[in-house]
Amino acid sequence: MRGAKVKSKSGRRPPVKVKSGPELPLLPIAVGGILVVLAIVLIIYTVNQARTKPGPTVPVAAGIPCEAGEHTQIHYHAALQILYQGNPASIPTDVGRLSTCLYWLHVHAESPGVIHIESPKGRTFTLGDFFKVWAASKNTPEPLDATHVSSFILTGDEKLVIYLDPGDGTGPKVYTGNPADIVLREKEVITLEITPPIVNPPPKFTFPTGL
């Protein structure tokens, strides 16, 4: 009979075979996934290393480090004037200040000639300390003694005359000791004169408002 379906001997229909699509290559996919994860981990590691990698070493000067922030535990100001043959010599306004850190002794552009003493602990700071910070922060020799003041080298007919004004109204007085030993004190004005001529009294220094 046409159209009749043939049954198996058991009386059951034979199983219908379902055609499946092409099988996916699982091994290459797994390997590719692992490689992607490793690449991401490597990128994250590289970025973190770049962030935490220390920059160029900044030297400690006179036991004074260069640190990221300013300190307020100890905070006062002294002033420095340098006269060469009667004329004022400029002091760089970025002494002690780098793009990445700040020494405890430093100068700001808005207050030229003023030494800012900002330390986390109490200790005695001297003018010699400031010159060492000057040298470290500018990477230049900045000697200070009877015959050297920064880049000035005194000749045989020149003399270093030093005045200290304690800022208490008594006025400037001649100092005859080692200039590097001068202790930095609040509102003190230090004048280093390379003579001749001798400027007496030295120019008056006025601290900016707020200092």
C-alpha cells in the first residue's frame, strides 16, 4: 500500500537523526581567552609599576630632605641680602623648591630674599644650611665662607662684611664670625657685603605683609 510506513520488527519507529551544525573548535577559543586575560593583567601591572616607580633621587642637604608637602610644625622667616660692590645681587626665587618636592628651607617668588623655615621638628638652622640647600636644589656649587659667597669669589682687595639685624628694633650690627654659622632666627635680616665700598648701614629690608 502506498504511503504506508514500515515499522521495525520491534514495532517501534527508528529514531530520527537530528542534523547538528559544525562543531566549534573549543581549544583555540580557550587558549585565546587565556591570552586575552594575560594581556590585561600585563597592562595593569605595567601601569601600576609606572605609577609607583620612584623618580630621580633628590639629595638630602645638611640633613634636610626634600619632601612632597610643606610643614607647619615649625614655621618662621629670616631674610638674606647680598651686596656686591654696593649693588644688590639677586637670590633665585626657587631655591629649595623643586617640581616634585620642597626642602625645609626654601624661597618663594612672591617674597624674594626671604628664607622660609618650615620644618616638622625643632632644630637649629644656619645660613650654611641654606647655602647647602641652595646648592642641592639648583645643582650648582654655592660655597659660603670668608672668601666665597655663592658664585662670588673675593679677590685680594675685597672683603666680606656681615651685618645682622635681629629684627627687634636695635638695628644691624657687624658680625665677625663664620658666615656659615649664623643661626636663622625669626625676622632676622642677614646682609653679606662684598666690599668695597662698605654700605653702612646696609639697606633696610621689609618683610612682605603676612610674614
